[in-house]
Amino acid sequence: MDLSEILARIGRDMAVAPDRGKVATYIPELACIDPARFGMAVATADGQLFCVGDAEVPFSIQSVSKVFTLALALGRQGETLWQRVGREPSGHAFNSILQLEHEAGIPRNPFINAGALVVTDALLAGRSRDDVLAELLGFVRQAAGDDTIGIDAAVAASEAAHGDRNAALAHFMAAHGNLRNPAHETCAAYFNQCAIEMSCRQLALAGRFLVGGPDMPRRIPPSPLRRILALMMTCGHYDASGDFAFRVGLPGKSGVGGGILVIAPGRASIAVWSPGLNTNGNSQLGTIAMERLAAKTDWTVFS
Ligand code: GLN
């Protein structure tokens, strides 16, 4: 079966799936997104692009942005970043504060909220929020080859207005000396990065820099690239990272907007979007769709 047929079948099945999960409501601007939406896009290492469903509809990438900020921070400060953030799965929810107290303000990994706040804080060193966001948007636009990608200001404002939990994480880390900028400033940059809006097509194209292979864009050296993929595999789905590795067998990063970016190394960058979430805060149908795609294509990092 070729890829367009596989995608068409997944799209048909997902359109009628009865259990679509629940759209995130803690960011009010995301609460009104239609749970019937489903889109998927695959950008292959040989330069082809396959899309199905709502693959052209922009959505809030939320925590998928953490992959891009990590790439930038590793490029800027390399290994010293690991003095401030770990690289172990957390086994807790994405916004948990529990572990931070035990571990003296050093977050478990860069993909939980606390860890992503540290990464953003590192990017802010000696620079303004506007500079950091401009660099991030420039990186994503160039990776996708698409200058129209932007930030949804309404989503950023909505999260800021309801951002007490992230502010608590930031202040707690500041109390432990693990924040260099005022907590409100780091949070403001973080809310904006999460509010980047992209379609599945744009996200799949932006993810190509993680695929490797002779014809894929090279935005970062091979060593940090492998490390980002390792972290996506072990920590990209929070407390469900093990389940995602078991079911899909490929590194992925999810966001509460319902998007997931998955990389089949040397083969493809895949983006899926369906806004209804499972109890771990990952896209319900997005996870099922990725599981089916991996099974049908035999793409895995375990063979
Ligand atoms: N902006 C969201 C938050 O901080 C991102 C979380 C997510 O996508 N899992 O809560």
C-alpha cells in the first residue's frame, strides 16, 4: 500500500471515530476548537509530501514548540544546559510541581513545562523577549520553508491570563536559583512560543531538520539532533511516553492543542492534529493515527 492510500484510510477511519477525547479547556481560547477536526501530513526524506483531512488548518502547536526551543538552546549553550535541566522521564503530568521540590528546582527534562521554562529562560540570556521570539519564528519558518507561520496573540493572551500554574513553576525554580530572568518575563516568552500556529503540512515540513539523510535540511549538528530525538522518545508524551514508544515506536512530541510531531529517522517527518486529548493530555486520535501509520509503514527505531 502506498503512503497516500495509507493516509486516506487513516483519515476515513478517524473521521468516524466515536471517542475523540476532550479538548483542553484550561487555556480558554483553545476550548472552542471543534473536536471533529483531524489532519495529518507526512514529509518524506525523498522530498514528497502527503496530506489528509484538515492538514491545511492552522492549530496551536503548544508544547510541540519545546522541540524547537530545545534545538535553539542546545545550539546556543551546548552541554551546559544540562546543569539546569535533566533528561529523565518524569512519570508525572506535564504541569506537575511535585518533583521540583524533591529535586531542588531542577526539572526532570526539557519537555515538561518546568523544563521548557528553563530552556526558554536560557534563550532569554542577555536578550529581549522580542529577540528570542523573532529567532524562534525565524528558525521555524526557515525549517518549514514558509514565512507565513506566526504566533496567535489571542492564544498567548488567553494562556497568560490563566497562567498561574506555570507562574508557580517559574517562581519555584527562581527560589532555587534556577531562573535567570524575572519569572513573569520567562513565562511571557513561553506563552508566546506555545501560541505558534501551524498546520500539519507546515509542522511536518518544519520537522524535516530532525529526520537526517542527504536531502533533508541541516539546521543542527548530528549529535544534538540524536539527543533531541532520544528525549522525544523518552519524555515527549509526559506520563504516557512509555505507552507512545510501545505503541508507535518512534520519537514524538505532543502538545495540548492536539498536535503531535513524530520523526521516523532517515525516512519522514509526520504531523498529526486532532484537538481532543486523552487523560494524559496527548491527542487521542493523533496517537491512534500515528500507531496505525507506523504499523502500516513498518517505520520504527527498533529494527
Ligand atoms: N502552553 C501549555 C502549558 O504550559 C503547553 C502544555 C502542553 O502543550 N502540554 O500548559
